[in-house]
Amino acid sequence: MFDKRRAHALQNAAMTYALHGWPVTPLGSDGLRLNPTFVYTADDVADAGWWDEPDACQLGVMCTSFDVLRVPSPDGASIWRTLGPSCITAKFRRSANARLHWLFFLERGSIRQRPLGTSRALLCGSDQYVIMPPSETELTGRVHWVVPPNQAQWQPYRRHDIFDRLGIAS
């Protein structure tokens, strides 16, 4: 059932993301893009007609200026306790009984894809999108901010380990 308030909340969130340079895309209830060519910037979010489409019930952001690391619990919770409010973070469950998944917004290239192949983490990069708050469906559950972008000044997390501080990180 189409919910006008929900559509308005998605539109407001999309406008906020787009105004900060995060291109947005409408997603269907299955979490997939409704049309691969629909990617909006701030100039066209307000006029986009998909806000009134019943199928557009989720919002995605294209990972064009940052990477997003998706990590299931308990590892995700452990990372969040370490990073705290310095890293833009969201979380969601795929269903009531499913494991919690954490989304960490990172400076592009700060983590290489290769080491993640052996873990349960998934790195989303430049040609991909992530489901964003206030999205909510039976498939993805509700996506919540843990550390909203404005709390981290809309900056993806930049690693600050010992090698970074010494200036010898690759």
C-alpha cells in the first residue's frame, strides 16, 4: 500500500543526501534498482517522479565518493565500539530473526577488497549502491542510522592507524 508520508520521508532523505554530493537511486521492495539509469543529484531529486511510485519504497545511495563496508554482527558491533562517533554508520536486519548488519562509510580505497574475501564482510565500491535510511521493507527490515552523516560532518571515515600516522601507509 502506498504511504504518502513514507514517500515524503524518502524524498526528504534523498534531497539531503544529494545536497551533500551523494547521488541517490530509487529501489524496489526487493532492494534492487528500479531502473539502472535512475541516478539523481540534487538538481533533479525534487522533480523526480518516482516518489509517487508504489514500487519505489527504498532509497539507495551510489558509492561514488566513498566505500561502504557491510559487516554482520558480532564483528560489526565490535568495529562500531572501536570507531564510535567518528565513522558514519548504519545498521539493518534482513528479517526479525536475522543477524544484524552494520554499514561503515569509509574513505575510498582505505580497505582493499582482497583481504575481505576470507571474511564475512562485503565492500561496496564505486559502481555499487547501498540501501539507506529511512528504507524499510520485509526483505531488508528497517535501516537505521547509528552515527548519522551530519554527526561526522558528512565525511567518510579515514583510517588513522600507526602506519597512517607515520606516513608510510600504502
